[in-house]
Amino acid sequence: MRVAIYLRVSTLDQATKGNTNRDGFSIPAQREACRRKAKDLGANSIKEYADRGESARSAARPALQQLLSDLCDKKRFDYVIVHKIDRLARNLHDDVTIGLAIQKGGAQLASVTENIDETPSGRLLHGIMATIAEFYSRNLAAEALKGATEKAKQGGTPFQAPIGYVNVTERTNRREVHTVGLDTERAPLVRWAFEQYATGDYSEMRLCDALARRGLRSRLRARSKVEPISHSGLNKMLSNRYYLGYITYCGVEYKGNHQPLVTPAVFAAVQAVRTNHYICENKHRVRFHYLSRLLKCGKCGRHMCVTVSKERYWYFFCMNRRDTGCTQTYIPAKLVEDAMLKSISTLKLSAAQHKELASLISDELNAEKRYAENDLKQQQQRRNRLQIEQENLLQAYYDKVIQSELLKSEQRRIAKEIKQSESIIGDAEARLDVVNARGERALELASTLNVSKAYIKANDAIKRHFCLALFAEAYVDDQPTSYILGHSLPRDHHVSITDVKWHEPINIRHITEATLALSLK
């Protein structure tokens, strides 16, 4: 007599409950009962199939599919034994499908607790028990949904909290209360990710790399390993209003009781950056000019792009030259730069703008100092954790709990992460030194800043900040006076900025960035 026994528990908590048995309590109890049934049937060959933490609402369970595959391919079992019918399926469609597969495999289904067989009364009982199992499952789901919805209405979190938070169980007055708290290790990194992406200086891929370098890892879960946040995970995180203090459940949003991680202003800025797919000037480009995306053609109004001839001659040209035959010629970049300097030289900051600039620079310096101190503290804690983990790993190897291959791979991982943390610690210490050194110089510049003189002395990156601060777009036109015969490039130009859309008020943020950069000189 050849017998297969099928065991199942719905959740991983059931499968791992208990300290002495890896299968918890339910699986061993089912196993013992099924083996007694097999012995009563006279079995001399028993094979076990067990699904740990798999719901019976779906037949897509690894052990069950393996059992059905063995039945169909080899027909080597006379009986399939389960503890109860609901171990096999909790909906009628799957129950019928599985029953037919067992019959096709030449086996008979047997239950420990239910008297089912191939007689009319046995089949009737089977059908009744399968219907009851489906009713129980659907009713339980409806009740759970009702309770979870009510919890969400009251501001609770009826699901696993996202990264940056932890689910906490508290016991008060003999009651077990499930709440959500901040993850002291990951919450600062999540907040940092929002604030940095809001500036527009990071693409999602670069931000993923920066977070991985800073040590942001997923939480340890039963079905997944600890690993850096993925691109899709970051995209989901940046759009999740849970970090604003709201809970979305079944398509409805509720005000949550948990502590928000980001402010509405930062979250709105993040969404604006994601919508525009815009990355600021820090993006590395092969050909980038500080006036790029700011110039428009004075003849047709189309954007002007930059091109490089012979790897050293820079020109601006109208995008409509090929599309509609715009007559705007290729304009040497040097002439456009001179024309822009002439326009900017007429501007002066008012006393109110100087005062606002000094205030913003002070806030920016304090924020930079705070970021550097937080990085320093987080990475020092991370390095300490990694060193403890390294010691525990060695102890596990000495106790012969792990093999040498795992020891080597984990040692490489820990060494890499320690090196990353030490690199960030060094960067943070250098940033603190810079902030302390340039603070007085930056505030002095803010009170006496002459835009024209500063623009002349500035490098391209600082000039870019000045341009972004002062105008939204500028229209460029040229009037060539002569041409080289047979060539499309003019010999002489008279370039002018025909119209400028100035920022009103001036974008103080970019002036602040430029002033801070100048303070390093």
C-alpha cells in the first residue's frame, strides 16, 4: 500500500511557532494523525508533502503541485491522506479540480477527521465539508476586511508598515495593542532620501546607489532576504502618502495616527520632480553648457541647443533649423556668454534681498551641518553594528554553526559595508570642516554681493546658479555682418539678448547656492 500524506498551515507564524521544532505545532500534529490513518489502511510506503505558510484559497502551492504532478506522471499512490478536507482546498472549484486529479492518478482521497469515501453518502459528506470550508474562508475574509477597514478609519495601520517604520505590539491593561513606530535605523535614511530627491539633484537610480552606500536595507522577512532598496521599491516609497501621515486602504485615504516622516512641502516637491522627470545641473553630461535650456531663438521662439565642433568650438543653434528652416545661424557660445553678461551687469540686489539672502544662507549652513552630523552619527552606529556582526560571525564559525564558504562571503559583505561607512564618515567630517570654515565668509558675501562682479569671477557651475536665479528664459538673436564664402558659419556676429523673462522675485535659492559656492574660493 503506497500512501501520500499532505500537510498544510496557512501562515508562517503557525509553521515556525515553538522553540524546539522547526515546523511549529500544527504540522507535527497533522503528520502524526495522518500516519496513524495510513497505518490503519495498511500502508508500507509513505511520502510526505507539506506546504508551510500557504493559503488554501489558491491551488498554486509548491508541495500540492508536486503531489499532483507525481500522481499524474507516475501513478504511484493508492491513497492521498489529509487531516481535514480544508487542508486541501477552501473553494469548490479547486476541490473539484484536485479531486479529479487524484482520481485520474489512480488514488483515493482519505480524511483523518471526516468519513469520506466513494460511496454516495461519502461523496455527499465530501461536498458538504468542501462547501463549509469555502464559506468559512470567505466569511473570515469578510470579517477581517471589516475589522481592518474600521482600524484604518480610526487611524490605525491594518497592514505591514513600509520601510522606515516598524509594527509594534504593546500590552496595556491586559490588552494587546498593535501600533506603528519609527524605525530608528531606517527612518533617518528614508527622510534623507525624500529631502535629497526634492532638490532635483538625484535621479532615482543615483538615489538608490546613494541609499545602498549609506546602508539602507530592507527588513528581514520570512520570504525575503535583507537587501538594498530596489529601483521599483524606491519609486513606490517616493509616491507613498503614508510618509505624510495618511493611510490608504481599499482605495480610500484616512488620516493616520503614526508620526509623519516628511513635511507636505518636501513631499510636494518630490512629486513635482517625479512628474517633470527633471534632474538638476549636477547630472553628468558629455556636452553641457551653463546656459543650456535657458535660451530661445529670437526669430522663431524655439529652444536653442548646444553643439561642439572639432571637440573645442561651442555653438548654439535653433532646433527649427531643420524642421521649419529657421534662418537663425549657428552662434558661437562665447558671443552668447558676452551678451548674457551684458544683460546681467545691469542688475543689483536690493537691501531686502541681501537680508533674505543672509537668512537663507544661515539656514542652509545649519541644515548642512545637521545633515553632516546625522550622517556621522548614523554611519558610526552602522560601523559599530557591522563590527559586532563580524565578531558574531566568527564565533558562529568557531562553534561550527556555519561553513567556511558562508563565512567568506559574509566577511566580504561586511568588509565592503564597513569601508562604505568609513568613507561616508570621512565625507561627513570634511563637510563639517567646510561648513565651519566658510560660514562667516558666506554671510559676509551675502551682505555685500555684487551680482555682476561675482558672475564674472564665477566658474560655469556658479554662473548656472546665477542664471537660474535671475531669469527663466532669454531670447537670442544674431545679425551676421559677413560670411566665409562657401561656408554656412558666419565670420562676424552682432549677438543681442532681445528679450529676457526675469524671475520676479529673484530665485533666492539659486543665489544662495552660488554664494555658498563662492565662499569656498
